[in-house]
Amino acid sequence: MKMPAALQALVNVLINLFLNALNITGFVGWVGTLALRYGGQQLYEDWLKWAHDHARAKEQSAAKEAANKIIDDPNSTPEQRGKAYEDYFNAGRKP
């Protein structure tokens, strides 16, 4: 997923400030700018993946507890048990 334009502009400004503070210019500055820009994009993507995984784990935990209650109930029907497992399996997935 591409970083939003406003965030990308902020990252570019911070990169320029950082490289200017270290007095890095020319070819090395250009290479440094590219490395930091694409590294920032990777950090953004990693953060999005972590946030999604964390939210899904919380939803699956709650769904697992609900499914275990239904599965452990001797009066529940096979359809109820199947639906409880399906809800647990699909908890937190993107539509």
C-alpha cells in the first residue's frame, strides 16, 4: 500500500532536514535520499501489517472463547458448532 501523499511529503522534508544536518550532499546525498525514502515506505507497510495482525489476533481471541463455549455445550447442534468454528476462523479477516 502506498503511503498517503501528505505523509510522504512530511517524510521527504524530514529526510532533507536529516541529510542537511549531517552535511551530506551530491551523489551520496541522492543515494541516501533514495534509501531513506524507500526504507520509510517499507516501515510504513510493516506498521500497517503489524496493526492488522494485532487487531485480528484480538478479534480471533474473542471469537475463540465464544466458539469454545458453544463447542463445549453438550446441547449444541452440529450446525451451531460448525457456525461457531466458521466465525472463529473468519474473525478479523478483511471483507
